[in-house]
Amino acid sequence: MTPRKLTLLSLAALAVCWPLLPDFTVSVLASIALYAIVAAGLVLMTGIAGMTSFGQAAFVGLGAYASAWLCTSPHMAAVWPPALPPTLLPWLGLLLGLAVTLGVAWVLGAATLRLSGHYLPLCTIAWGLSLYFLFGNLEFLGGHTGISGLPPLTIMGWSLASPRALGVLAWLVLMLALWALANLLDSREGRAIRALKSSRVMAESMGIDTARQRIRVFVLAALLASISGWLYAHLQRFVNPTPFSLNIGIEYLFMAVVGGSGHLWGAVLGSALITLLKEQLQDLLPRLLGASGNFEVVAFGLLMLIVLQRFPQGLWPSLARGGQRLLSPFMSLAGAPGTSRAADEAFARRVGKTSPITAFNPPAPPLSMPPIPPAETRETLLDARHMSRRFGGLIANDKVSLSLHAGEIHALIGPNGAGKSTFFNLISGVDRPDDGQLVLMGQAMAGKPAREFARLGLGRSFQHVKLLASRTVLDNVALGAYRSGRAGWLRAMLRLDRHEEAATLKRVRAQLARCGLQAHADDAAGELSLGQQRIVEIARALAGEPRVLLLDEPAAGLRHLEKRALAALLHQLRAEGLGILVVEHDMDFVMTIADRVTVLNFGAVIASGTPAQIQQDPAVLDAYLGGVLEE
Amino acid sequence: MDSQIALLLGQDGLVNGAVYGLLSLALVLVFSVTRVIFVAQGEFVAFGALSLALLQAGRIPPTLWLLCALAAIALGVTLWRHYRGEQVDLRATLFWTLVMPAAAGGLILMQQQLWPQSLLAQSIATAALITPLGPLIYRLAYRPLADATVLVLLIVSVALHGVLVGLGLWFFGAEGWRTTPLSQARFDWGGVTVTGQSLAVVGLAAGLLVLMFLFFERSIVGKALRATAMNRVGARLMGIPTELAGELSFALAALIGAISGMLIAPLTTIYYDTGFLIGLKGFVAAIIGGLASYPMAIVGALIVGQLEAFSSFWASAFKEVIVFTLIIPVLLWRSLRSHTVDDEE
């Protein structure tokens, strides 16, 4: 019994019972599906992409009002060609709703999503309020009384006038949406979406246009809301502004968060919980408090506080774990112990819990050292000239020049605070220099974003490891291969990307094997030691097939054997013609691997040359020993 | 529109803008010290105004029971943590959970018994009642989530807004209230009538601004708050208790909210849910200042006030639409000016 089978079984059971259920239950189930469609979009936004919106109800309203207006407007009736059946009108309404929603969501997204995360939700509050007032005050939308007399939906002559019939459509749409979203998340673009939440700087360095991805996620969630609104309008056959107010928008978010904002099924769970709870509380609370009003919002708010403080992942993971425990006897009956364990692990991963590392696997044995290619064949990959960066009065980099050739390992060293990290950020496009030029692969890079550096073949690791801790090592490394894929959102949703995905994962596994991580491919990245996580970062950079590799303290936290393996890997990469720039504190390591060393102190280059020259340089000795004495 | 109407509208806008300005300052303060986007700030405005109205009607405002309940829960939680051996700040706890609620209760009783008609006594009692709500809410709702992202803290704020609005409806009912004005005076300045209340609001708001400026520039506590806002870790290393800074900023936010509510209550009818819209307009102002700059927030508040006043004349049905849609071009402008990618905290 796998979760997938369990899902299908429950759905089949629901389908069988559907004609027998009482009318009231059917209409509650239909609204749960409508809410869950909206909440699923919010799960994608909030739990997975790390944005949020309180204004989804406004998008639901756009979808509902667009179709309501189109189906009832006398203008529309006047221009509608008599040759076409009027049953087409609601479908045209759906298209209009989607088009309007797309336009509005795109403008809102473009206005806010380049800024830091809290502007979008604030903007959606304002926007949710505005649109509610707008619906209530526009003459042609019926003002506060709304629009009544909407036609029912008809599919090939079948009328979906009854909630029982429309409910089936609502559940079908919900299942389709969940399937498409699950497919999307399990793809190249899905990895990019997940990366948005943890670190945008990292995602940009992998070549992902984060602002564009965020806008797309927001638009997709808005379109789902709009479809839900269209279904709602033709279920009720009447629209007014009330169900599209900010309060309802907030309720949608509660559904996603209470259910479990990191899990698509959390949307269904949350919608069911909140809908049923609301049903009960609307009767109970006014009687209890002796006054009439929407007091359920107090209960929901308190519920939210408790969930956020005690179950930050929402209720779905706890429920899934409980269900797994209940089902485990069946699971072991269903197949051989090995397969059931695999299923267990797959399930555990799906609910966000990863299996522990079974044993520490030593990295691959050191590779044989290939000969260094002759100097005359080398091409200059990266050339920084007189780069300066000032923070207020502090000059972090003062006219720093440095070049990197193909097939060399260049080390950048210097005491703490010398400006190495600042320089690293400048040459990887994360920060912009105040002065100076930077040429990468023969192109001037002034003012270009980090993803442009990635496009030209620059891969990097981060001093403070930036991995998606709960995702597998394989997933993390595959993110590095983002640029090599072509499959877009639509192909991913429709599962048309499998061929490409399989090829990508094969290459990613090869990179993992090369870095000695093959045994950890399916472990959660966060469970590895810090040293191993640094190697995962290198593997991720290599998955992008870079020509320039920037490594920020790759040897920090590595054991002796691991350092030897890393040195061997770097030598192998050099032999393949990569240019590698390493910032490192471990002098033994630097002096063994580097072809050239540049020393920074107080933001300026004080020496540059071979390791042997640097070790003799009086200025360097003074900087290091002087620094030690002062401390 | 003639110049007289324009002057009247301008005056209206100035009065409202002054109140939005006060609120936007509180919002910027709370955000920079605690990273909390305190959407529920507006509820303090409504609670302040409506508590004052009930005191004027000779009734004990139910916000007092809310204060007692929150204080009891906060005290219970702290004692429980202390019992379990965790480190707790008993002095601050006792101050906010026993001393302040007792003072609020005492002031209300004194006011009702001794000076039932005195607006000053009523206002002081209201301020004492609302102010400790801020730190108590901070302790119960936000402190357990100190490491959460700005986004989660914002969701908490919205949940709190729901709770407080629902409680407001229960406490004060669905009908609106107006309080007695500070001044009934009317002046005729060159054909334009200026009410004493408007002058009082603008004057008091300006006075408060100066007081806050002095507090942040001169007093050691104010400087500590500013230091915390600039760099939390650094402030902690300098020995500034950042949790106390959080409580203090929430106390200031609640106090400012209560004062704003009391200033505006004689001018417009306040319902249990009016505060939210007023608070959000403060937000629009704060966003114009990028949630960081105090002077820009004040400028933003004045713009919002004027926009609201004039749009209520030209297109009164769309007043709120126009004010809240202002946020979009403002954000677009900020967005076009920003080049680097922010990493979320």
C-alpha cells in the first residue's frame, strides 16, 4: 500500500459514495474542493517558494466576476452571434477571467517581487481591500448587491446546474491542479522554485532569474484562484463582493498554513479543516458569546498562532507520519522487506522527513594527478582590473587586479577582514564594484546580474554553505544543472520532460561520483557534515559545467583524507582546463594546490606570485605575522 | 472646487495625515527593532478610541479583562518556564503582568470614582489600559517565534489582527462610537473654518513627534532601541537586552495606537473594525518610507492624508481604492530603483 495507491483508493471511494451522499455534504465537499484549488496555489507560493499573499480572494473574485459579467451583460448579449450557442458564454468567461487575472497578477508581481519578501504580502493586503471596494462600487458589476442569474455550466450538452454535478468538476480540477503542481515541483523548474525560498543569491548564481520565477509562481497561484472563482460563480449562479473580501483572503492563507504550507496535500487538509470548523463555529460561537457576528475569525487566528508556534510545517506532516505508522503493517505485508523499506523511505522523503545517514562513507580514493597543460595554451578566463568597493567610509577593495587563466589554480589569501569575500562577491556578480572593470570570457561584466555570470560559465561555492537542507544531495546538485535543461513549466506540469530529466540526473550522478558523494546521493543535504556539504556545493557548481570555478574556503571543516581527495579533484579539474580561484585559510592546502597566489591585506593586493615566491615575500610575512602579534 | 473647499479638504487631509504619521512611525519602529510587520497596530487605535468612549459612558471597558487575561497567561507561561529551569526575566515579567495591569485597573477605578467627567483622566486611564497590551501580545505571540522569517512573523500579525478584531466586536458591539472632542472651539481664518479639535490633533501629533525625536536622540533607552534596530546582534553584544527592546517597541506602538485612536475618535465614528483601515493607511505611509526612514514615512503620511481627503471629494465611493492603490506605483518606483537581489533573513 503506497501513498499513491491510498490516494487513488480514497478518491475512488469518494467517487463511489458521491451519488449517495446527502445534498448538504455534497455542497460542503464541493466548497472544500474550490477552497483547496486556491490553497494549493498558496502552498506553492508560501511553503515552497517563500512568498505569500493575503489577497487570493481578490483573484477568486476576478475569475467569478469576469464570467458573471460576460454571461449576464446586455452588451454581450447584443453582440453575441446567434450562430453560436449561448452555452459557450461561461467558457469565454473563464478565458476572460484568466486573462484579466494574468494581467493584474503580472503587474502586481512585477511591482513587488524584485523587492524583499514582505512587500508582496503587504501589497496584496492593499490590493485585496481595493478590489473589494471596487467590486462593491462599480455600477456594471452590480455594486454591493452583485450579479444574479448566472447560467449553469454545460459540457457537451450536460448541464452542471446541481452542486452534485459541479462538485465532480471541482474535484476533477483540484486533482488535475495537484497533479500538475506535483509534476512541476519534481522537475528542473521545480528545483528552481524551491531554491527561491532558501536563498535568492544562491539561486541567481545557478543561473536562475529569481524575480521572473517569483512572478511566475505568483501568477500561477493567481490563475488557480481565478479558476476556483469561475467554478464558484457557476455553482452559486450569483456573485457579490462578500466572498472576495480581505478576510476571506486571509482565510485562504490560514488553510494553506494550517494544513501544511510545504505540502500540496496540506492544501486539501487545511481547506477541509477550516471549512468544517467554520461550519461548526458559526453556530456555536455566537450562542456561546451571546452576540451575533463573525467570531470564528478569533478561533482561526488562535489556531494559526498555535500551529505556527507548535507545528511550523502545518498539520499535514504529523498526519502523514501518523498515517504511515497506522499503515506500516500493511506496507510490510504488501511486499518484500526491502521494497517496503524503500517505499517507507520514499514516503518519508515525501512528507519531509529524511532517513538518517546509515554510515559515514569515506570519499572516493585520490585520483591520479594528470600533468599540467603547457602555459602557452592558456586563455584568460577572468580578468579583474582595479576593482574597488567602498562601504561608507570603509574601503573593502582598493583597486584589486587579478586574472585567472584556463588550467590553473589561483589562490586568494589574506588575513581576516582583508576583503577576500567582498572581492569574491564582485567577481561573481553578487555585488557591484564602485570602480574598475571585470572581463569574463572576453565580455565586460559591469552591472550584470549573477545569473549572467553563470551563463558565461562561472560556477561558485559559498563561504556559508547555501544548500536546501531538507532536499537530497542529488536534488541540490541537480539545481546546478539548471541552465543545461530546456524543459519549461508547461512541459514539466504535463510530464513531457522525463527524457531530459533522466539525462540530467544521470550527468548529476556522474558529478556526485567524481566528488565521492555517490553514497550520499539520496541523503538530505542538511544531514551531512559541514565538510561534506562544502563538497556538495562544489559538485553543484560542477553540474553547471563551468569553465571558471570560484571556491570560497572549500577545505574548511574537511578531515585530512578529505582534503587530499579535494586536492586531487581540483588537480583533475585543472587538467580538464578549468580556471579555479580558491579563497582559503589553510596555508598547507593552498601552497600544495595553487599555481599562483594573490595576497590581499586591508583591501589591497600586497603580493602576487608562485607559492614559493609568496612564502618568501616580506610584505606577506609582515601582514600575517604582524597580524598575529597584534591579536 | 473653489479654494475654500480645497482648504477645507487640505485641513482634513492634514489632520488624518498627522494620525497616519504617528502610526507609520510606530510601524517603522516595531519593524526595525523586531522584524515584525505589525498589521494589528490599527486594532490598538480602535481599542483606544472605543475604551475611551466606554469610560465616557461610565462603563468599565472590557479591554481591561483582556489585559488581565493576557497578563495572567503571560505570567503563567513565564512561571512555568522558570519552574522548568529556563532563564526568564522575572523583573520585566512582573512589571508587565502585575504592575501595569494593576495600575491600569487602579487608574480606571479612580477616574470613574473621582473624575468621571474629566477628559484628561479618561485619556490617561485609556493609555494606561492599552499600552501594556503591546508587550504582552509580543511576549505571547512573537517571542516563541524569535527565529522565524519576516514572512512567518507577518502571518502571525495577520492572525492576531483577526483575533483582535473578533474580540473588538465582542467587547464593543457592532455599533459605532464617537467621543467628546478636546475642544469645541471654531475659528474663522479668512473664510475657512478651523475646528479646535483639528488644531489639537495636529498640535498633539507634532508634539508627540518632537517627544519621540528627543526620546530617540537623547535618552539612553531610545539610543538602545535605535542600536537594536540597526544591528540586533551588535546591540546584544553591547549588553542591550533585545527582548526588552522588543517589548518596549511594542509598548510604544500600543501607546501611539491608543493616542491616535483618542485623537481621531471625536472626528469620525469609530467601529470595532475601523482601526484596521486606519492602521493600513499608516502602512502605506511607512512603505513610502521603505519601512526604514522616519522622515519619509511622515511625508508619506501627509501624502496619504491629502490623497484621501481630495479623493473623498472627487470620487467618494472610490476613496479607499485610490488610497490603497497608491501603494502599487510606490512599490514599482522602489522596485525600479533597486538593483541587487536581497537575501531573505
